[in-house]
Amino acid sequence: MERQEQAGPAGAAEPGESPDAQFQAVVQRTQVLLLAGETWEADRARAALSSFAHEVLPVARRSASPAPPSAPPAGQLVFFLCRAPSLRGRAERLREVLRGVREQSRGAPAALVGVIVQPRPEEEAEARRRLEELLLEVFQPPASGPGAAPRVEVHTAVFRPGRPEGALEVKKAACEALREEPAARCPRLLLLTGLLALSAPVFTLEIHNLNILKGPTRAIRNIHPKDLKAAWPKDCSEITWNRVSGVFVIQPTGLHQFEVYCDLNSSSEGWTVLQRNRRDTQITWAESWSTYKYGFGNVHNEYWLGTEYIYQIAKQKVYQVRFVIHDSSGTMKYADYNLFGLEDESKGYRLRLGSYTGTAGDAMTSNNPSTVHDNMKFSTKDLDQDTYSGNCASSHGGGWWYSACYSARLNVKGSITWGSFCSGNCQASAILIKPASYC
């Protein structure tokens, strides 16, 4: 880490390191704005952006400490994708899109990389010149001196999908553009398709919980060109066009987008997976309130989605919940509750459950005040909201809706418990929700 900080404010690697390593360093510390300033059809523009994101951007742009949804962007690297013909005949419309980006970025971004997509060899040099002039015209501050906007680094590159040398040229240009510019840490990836036709919709993707992706963005099943929609699903039950379980982007009402695992294997509405754990997990689960709030782990296997995200999903509709438990021999049983909801953070994310049905036994709504979980606030090692004289979360290994202390304990390393079905030796667990079938 010291070597990266000494190398420059953008976190660039040492000069002897590869462009890939340098690019990984600078982009991990910078918000990326990906813009298709084109007169392409929507599908072709999204296809170009998707190819660019998959081939150029690092496979894991995430932060160990996710920012809250309200955190503003503090620095940007803008990739502006366009075609050579548009630079000749559609320059004014390209200007309009870039001016919109300038407004969205609250002034001048840290750096601009103009990317010409698949130019013919004979038009490449002229296209580079035109594009650089256009970017400088819109973003270069007109004056210098006290109070003037900082100088914007502008570079150009050529990108040819499927050609490794094209991706390498783009990475080199980005490293050059950011070499002298500070870049802010931001765990969000913002993909903006700004289609030039003024009547065309603008598609945005701002994922705030990339920290749990642990893999390439192409693993997200609904950001591929054929699946992109102007309106994102509010939960997994609204995914009807891609009935294969996996990682999807959703956007609850009034909130930004984030990723979840959707269980779509059943014939009914899709389940949104809130939690998954295994006895041999590498996750400690002994995390702070803020970490539980925004989620942690690996969305492909064991993870906690985040109490704030769970609350935001569950307040949209009337939901039911399923707790899936595997005992020490691998036998799977479930506990369904016909109502599931959380109160907001100011009320401790208090849990509200309905009536039980299932095969695993009711370990959440018992009449024993010492072990009940329904109507309990969420507690973590640094925020004790249980009814016990001590701190159940600190004593028993993970955040949960404790009373004094538990009958069920799923957020724990190595000793998962669900009532009498498996006490400390459960093999695995999962928590899933979907809209209640009776509503």
C-alpha cells in the first residue's frame, strides 16, 4: 500500500509494472463514468458499453468499507465512447451529451479518455484529433488563476471489441490521464448510456454494493445488452425474462440499484436471497453495525445483503419469508412465515414476522421471552439492542435479532443453530423473501 501511495495521488503502480497493474490501481480508487455519446440504436450502444466494461474494466472494483447510499461522488474518470462518422457529421449533438455529463459530474471530472470504437484505419488519426478538440472545448476551463476549475487531462484511444491490444491502449490512456490527478475512493460503478436522440431514454446503473460481487461484472445476469431495461426490477419476483438463478441488479422504489442473488429455479415468483451461510464459511460474521447495514461477504455463496437494503426491499410490498436450514447430515427443511418486514434504522431494524408453517420447526416466534426473535431489534457487537443484561451479539458471534439470547442463530461462523432441528451443527442456512401470495 505504501508503494502505491508514493507512486502518485491516483494510486498508480510503479513505472516498471504492467499497464494492467497500473490501470487496476488507479481505477480501484476512482469513480468511473462510462458514456456512449452516439446515434447508435439503443441495443448497439448498450452492446458497445457492455463489451467495453467486460474487456477493459477490472473484474473487482469494490471497497472494503462500502459508502452509504447518500455519499456523493468526489472524482471521476470519464470514458467517452463514440464512432468516427459521428465526429464528422454529429459533432453538435455529441456536444450536447458532453455538456450534460459536465453538469452531472458537478464541474470538471478528474480525467477524460475519448474512445473511438472500431474506426477504419484511414479515419483513425482524424477521428482522434476531432475527438480531443471536442472534449477540450466542453471540459477545459476557459480561465486560469484563483477560483478556476482544475485542468482536465484529456487522452484518446481506439477500442476494437475482442482485440486485446484495443483494451490495452485504453488502459494506458487512462493511466496517463490520471497520473497527475487525485482520484477519490468510491465503491460505486456508474454506467451511463447517454443516447444522443433527445427523445431516447437514458439508462443508468449505479451499484452501491459491489463489495459483495467478488468477481467480474459480467456475472450480473441483467446488465448484458439483451437484458438491460429502462426500469430495473424492484425485487427478484419481477424477473420474468431470465429464469436462471444468479446475481441480478434490482432497484427498490426510491433507491439506487444494488445487486442480490435471485433464486429463480422454482415455478413460482423468484425469491430474493437476503442471507446465505455455511458451517465451513470463511466469513467471521462478527461485524460492526455499519458493516451489517450495507452488507458483506460474497453474493455467489455466503453473504449478508445488508439490513438497510433488506428494509428498503421489504417496505415496498407485503412479503413472506423462508428460512432454509440444512442439518448436520445435509437434510434440508424450511420455516415459512407469511409476513416479513423490518422497521427502519431509527427503530433498530426491528423484525416483524407472521404465522409459521414448514418442516424445520418454529425457532423465531416462540413464547419464551429469552429466545424469541420476532419483534426484536437487530444487535451487533458494537450496538447492543437485545433484552439481555450482556451483549448477545458480542458473546455469540454475529449480528442478529436477539432477545436474551437465541433459539435461532444463522449469522455465525461454524455453529449455525435452528431450534431443536440442529443446535450448533447445522450445515447451511439461507433467508429468502418474496411478495406474499395472499396479497
